[in-house]
Amino acid sequence: MRILVISDIHANLTAFETVLKDCRGEWDFVWCLGDVVGYGPDPNECVERLQELPMLCLAGNHDWAALERLDVRTFNPDARRAAEWTRDTLTPENTRFLEDLPVTFVIGEYTLVHASPREPIWEYILEPAIAAINFLHFDTPYCLVGHTHQPVIYSEVNGSGEARTDAPRYFNWHALNGNRQIINPGSIGQPRDQNPDAAYAILDLERGLFEHRRIPYDIRDVQGRMREYRLPERLVTRLEHGV
């Protein structure tokens, strides 16, 4: 079985549809690591499109913000404004979908969380020291995370209490080989690694292979809708820079 691994769609339907078109016929099931909504102009459309797919989905911090499970006063002003707009825009049916999402899911050799196994909703794994600590908080060989919007692989260095960082090699299979790893597929809807292309991954369960991918999409199309809904300009312009 092949899994389409996605995260941080962030209400960006254009990027989401571009990814689905790019990998059509290459996967059997979807694992979504959270933040279906937030920032972007298409919260209802993205929730509904996701529900059309054979999938499991986790809750992210922006999903929780739209449900008022997080205090949005802790967000920066632009993110707070977008979260409030998202909350007011979601239909009751789509709000209920987000309400029912789990924060952690374990399936076979894989632990799935949005942020980190230690703090599934909020912690950012942005450096190997944080990754090393988090290896203590899951029991499976592999953990898939999102949240940072940055594709990366952290591998546990046996017996040292340390982790090694490996940058993704796009469109090349990465062998899992039983070594404990924390893997981030990157963000579909709002990359933050100075690359504006949508990020996603394909996981081949039988062969134990993981492939990071990037694909350009029509950013101006998304920006136009964001401006139509008067979402913060900083959120509009950052899409074209991948930051």
C-alpha cells in the first residue's frame, strides 16, 4: 500500500488540488497531519475536499484555533485575524469534522502527530536537539509530523541521545531501514523553507520507502481570493516567497 502523506493545507485549495493532480493514481490512502484550515481563503472547500478522499486526519493548532480550543491571543496579529475569520467562515458541518479529529494516531510502525509526540498540538521540531528529546515520547520506529512547514528527516543516533538532520532529496526514495526517524513532509498550503512550491510525500509501506516531493502551483490565484476576503496582506505576500 502507498500512502499520500500531507500536512498544513492551510485552507489553500489551489495547492491542495495541484498536489492531488500531480500524484493521481500513485496512492491508496491519505494521512493528513493537521492544520487543514488557517491562513488561507478556502477552509470549507479544503475540509470538504479532504473528506472526499480515503483518509485519516489529525488536528493541528490552527484547526483548534478555529474551534476556540486555543487562545488566539497567543497568535501573532495576522494569524489571529485569519483564525477569527476562519472560525466565522466554517460551516457547522465542517466545524464538527474538525472537532472530531484526534491529536495522535498510531498505525503499525508509524506514530502520527501534528507538532511533536511530546506536545502533539504545539511544539515545533526545528532542530536536532528538540528531535532527540522527542524520540523518548513515541514507541514506534517512525513518527510523522508537520507544523513547522519545513520538510526534513531527523534520525536517532543510536545510544548517543542525539539526532541527525537530513535534508530531503526530492523525488528520490529514502529507505527507512528500521532506524528510528522523525519525518516532516512539509506544507502543502504555506511552505516556510524559502521554497514556495507545495510539499507532500509518498510512503510505500511494503517497501519501507519515503519520497519527499515539491510541485509549483498557481499562487496568484490563491492571493486573489485572500485579498477578496481581506485577509492580512503579509499572509498574502509570504506565499510567493515560501516564508
